[in-house]
Amino acid sequence: MHLSPLRIQGGRTLGGELAVQPSKNAALPILVASLLSSEPITLHGIPRLSDVYTILELASHVGAQHAWTGPNSLTIHTPQLLHTDAPYALVSKMRASFIMMGALLGRAGEATVSMPGGCAFGFRPVDQHVKAFRALGIEVQEDGGNFQATRTPEFGGRFVFEMLTVGGTHNAILASVLGDSVVTLENASIDTDVVDLIGFLNALGADIRGAGTNTLEIRGVRALRGGEYRVIPDRIEAGTFMMAAAATRSRLTLTNLRPDHVRALSSKLSEMGVQILESADSLVVDATATALRPVDVTTQSYPGFPTDLQPQMSALLATIDGVSIVQDPVYKDRLTHVAELQRMGADIKVSGYSQVIRGVALRGAPVKAADLRAGAALFIAGLTAEGETVIDGVEYLNRGYENLAARLRSIGADVYQDEASLASAMD
Ligand SMILES: CC(=O)N[C@H]1[C@@H](OP(=O)(O)OP(=O)(O)OC[C@H]2O[C@@H](n3ccc(=O)[nH]c3=O)[C@H](O)[C@@H]2O)O[C@H](CO)[C@@H](O)[C@@H]1O
Ligand SMILES: C=C(OP(=O)(O)O)C(=O)O
């Protein structure tokens, strides 16, 4: 569905306080993991985002019932699995749905899941997911665009990931939680979203040890009970607003966040001359005092600088005098923001996965988001630019930012969006 664009009159300073939304990338695997239990589960901190609606559609396809009980709370209950497949129409909307495979294997011992396919920022393989499954005793066949998998009675053992993968670690955990197997995962991801998934599963009675380290030991249990859990705040949303504050040279307070989850960004912002004041669950970003300095940034797995904040950082650095270099080896083609920022006057030269950015004053222009975080980069640029920026491709922003126009307005931005069209899209 085509949504009306986001219109931003740039040049206004932001201020005040904003509560960070719950984490999309933690909520999605936790919703999928809820399929492993036959008892009702209450979840708090589920953001109202199109990706969440896609996962809920997949969950209801396989037999889950859910009901929203508050703005960000729902109950979900899967008394029994009715299907063990995840169809292409839904998997193709969102790559993260590939972790349905682990949950279906865990609960039913079999799964047929479509290949997730490409995405706007390039090739995103799932070879590590499949290698982990096979090494642990799951038979996996690729068949005309689908993966068909069956858990054998010999399931269990050890797998060493060849690289840190968040989704691969999620999938292997989900497949291993139920049963009488023991699984050891080495070189596992220590991402906040993996730690939160393990916290949730253990709260339901799973036996997973080593959360936050690279070695996980998963001892299968007979069943998971129901329960209640609160998902962590969204560190990528928090980081996006931190950079929006820096780009507009503002002072902004963000509440409901984990300062330790955004420290790679806080360090970079401090290096640039932005003041960061941390409290237990809030943070002040103050970019009003001094001229900001250029920096070099390279993305890494958590706790390094996240690829999901790279396009936004590129937009911010495009406004800072001097030369910065941004490199994204995690997703080497994550560059769809560049041509759009150039339409706004940005001076960015691309060489391989490096961007050489020379800061200038940006001007408003009509631009188009081709993926979620490229869209975030464009709204940051639009907030600083002189004149009007009209951002098309808002459906991508709805994947990751709850109620974006209203929230930006609440901190002083001059942003307009036809909210009727937005509401009908989220129905
Ligand atoms: C829904 C969700 O949570 N998505 C996030 C998740 O994606 P996702 O879980 O897909 O990302 P991964 O952590 O798996 O990818 C990390 C790196 O490993 C590579 N790789 C991964 C799996 C595999 O089988 N083979 C392989 O080569 C990828 O191409 C990439 O270079 O983590 C990414 C990296 O932090 C984020 O950008 C995404 O926003
Ligand atoms: C890239 C993202 O999500 P996905 O992995 O679902 O594409 C993201 O959240 O920035």
C-alpha cells in the first residue's frame, strides 16, 4: 500500500523528552518463541509496527491466537500448532520471519519455510542457520524456494558459528529448547536481542546458560509454561533520536532506554563533541555547546557500532564540517541512503563499502526511502535541511518507528503526515 509521504520543514531545534519505544528486533523473536509454549503468555513492550503485525499474521497462520490488552501489551496463546509452514507471502515481507523455522522445529519437529530472498541492501545469506541445523541433527532440504526441515532423534551436539549472527543464533536456540537434547553453540551472538530472547525463554522454564557470552548451553526441557515478560527498549530507535538531536544541534532527553545498550554510539557522539549524560534508564544528548567534529565509524556486531545505525550516522556526518569515513563491513551494500542524501546536497563518495563524507549544509528535496534505516537517515537529514523535505517510501519507516510523525512533533519538529492513511495501513 502506498502511504502519503512524510513532510518535514527543516531547521528547527528539537527539545524536551521522548520515551523510547520497545525493541522491534527483540520483540519479533520473542513473539516467535511464544509458539513453543501451549500456555497463554502475556507480553509487555510489543511495539505497534508493521513488522510485528507480519509476525502476528505468521503466528496466527500456524495456530496462535492473540489479543492486544494495552498500547504495547498483548496475550498470545498457541494451544496447538495447526500448520508447520511459513509461506512466501509473509516471509518475503520480512526477513526475520526465517526464525519461524527454529520455533516450528522445536515445537513440531518439522518445518517448511520459504527462502527469505534478497533485500534492498543486498544479499543476506542464511547459510549459518542451515549449517547449524544440519550439524545438530536436523535434516534440511532446499526445494523450489522452500527449506524443508525435520528434527531427527539424534538431535543435539555442538556447533561453532563461522561469524556472529543474530538470526542464526536465534534460530538454533529456538530449535533446541524443547526435548531431551543438549546443544552447545560457540561463537554465538551476544547481541541484546539474543540475551532478551534467552531471558524470555528461561522465564518460561527453558534451561539456557551463557546469555551474553559467546558460548551458549541449551539443555532441552519437556515443555515451556506460560508467563509474563517485558521486552527491552529499542536501542536502534534510541540511537536514531540521539543522532536526530545531534544533527539539529539540540538538547534532548530520552527516557525508557538502556544507556549500556547504546554505548558504542554514545562514545562516537562524545568523540564528535556531543555531551551525553547517562542515568539509570534515561540519557540526555546535548549538542548545543560546541561545534561538532567529524569522526570515522566502522560497524561491527554488538557491542560494536551497529549497522542499523550506519545510514543515520552517515546523514549526521553529512552535516558536520570536515571529512568523515563510514564503513559498513556487516552489510557492504547498505548504501541506498547515499543517492537520496546527495539529492539534498550531501557530499558523499562511495568506494566499496566506505563512504567518504564531507560535511555541508543540506537543503530540502523530495527523496525516497528504499529501506527502513535509509528512511531514518532521510528524516534526520530533513530535520536539519533548509526548506522542505518530502520523504516517500513511508511504509519502510512504519516497519521500525512507531507513530513517527507525532513523536517527532512532540519534540519540536515541524513534520506532517496524513495520519488517516497511516491508521488505515496499520489496521
Ligand atoms: C530482525 C532483526 O533483528 N534484524 C537484525 C539482525 O539481522 P540478521 O539476524 O539477519 O543479521 P545477522 O546478525 O545474521 O548478520 C550479521 C552478518 O552475518 C552475515 N550472515 C548471517 C547469517 C548467515 O547465515 N550468513 C551470513 O553470512 C550477514 O550477511 C551479516 O554480514 O541483525 C543485523 C545485524 O546486527 C541487523 O542489521 C538487523 O536489523
Ligand atoms: C534491517 C533491519 O531489519 P531486518 O533485518 O528485518 O531487515 C533493521 O531493523 O534495521
